[in-house]
Amino acid sequence: MTRALVVVDVQRDCCEGGSGPVDDGAERARAIAELVRLIQGPGREGWTRVVAGSDGTDFHPAFATAVEAGAVDEVFLHGVRSASPSGFEGYSEDGTPLADWLHDRGVDAVDIVGAAVDPCVRATALDAVRAGFATRVPLDRTAGRAPHGTLAAIGELGDAGVELTGTPAVAAAF
């Protein structure tokens, strides 16, 4: 099995002080950057690391350092051609859709992390399942906008067959 880490919306707007923040978003950005760097380390060959981000926004500074250090293999912009919150609506700089890019590299399984379980991580994970990828969401590398929406998203992901591990940042609010 060839696995990719898909990072969704780790921009300033998704973190505290942004236009659509999630609680503990900055800490999630740091945790995701740490995960990206760990996957890049010795013994982690075979992982592909991609980022699906909204057009026109900057990565959170805690995550931007991982991108600038070359720890990310490709960046896909979504929200350019459609308003979908799914990273699978994203395209690389040369116009390749995320699913095609992953399939071309033999990827058959994805881990999806990001600032907001509801809606972006949820939409990306559901599209990953539809595209035929074995899909896992490590919830400890996510955050939710609101307890009810986060619980609903987690339930929907579980019902779709997404493997869920950990607890999202909003867990204390439940």
C-alpha cells in the first residue's frame, strides 16, 4: 500500500485571528507541520505529502516553514474552479487534479489532516473514498469549528468507511 498525507486548509484564515478560525487552529498547524517533517525523516520513504489550500491565502506561519523547507511534494489549490471545500477539487500548478496526481504516483491510501474537520477535512475524506482511496483521518491533527458540526462530520466519515483515530481539538467542548 502506498500512502499519501493530504493536508487541507492550514491557512491563516483557518486559525485564530483569521476570517474562519477554528479553536486551537494554530496548534493544529504546528502539529501538522511536525507530522509532515516526521514523515519526511529516515525510514519514512514511500510517503507522498501534498497540501490542498484555498486560493489567495497564506499558510499559517507554523506550517509555512514545512512547505518552505521542501517537506511538501505538491500544493493543490481548490476554490478556484468551484466553491467546494474538498481538496479533491484542487489542481496543481500544471492543472492536474489531486486524484489524478495521486493515482499517477501509485498512491492507494490517504491520511487527511487539516484545520477544520467540518467542512474541509470531511469533504476531502468523503471524496477520497469516492475516488477509491483507503482513507484515514487522524483526528488529533484536526480541529472542529463547533462541537455539533464536528460530531456530525465524524459520524458521516465513520459511516462512509473512513478510519478515524484520535480526538479533534474541540473534544473538550463536548
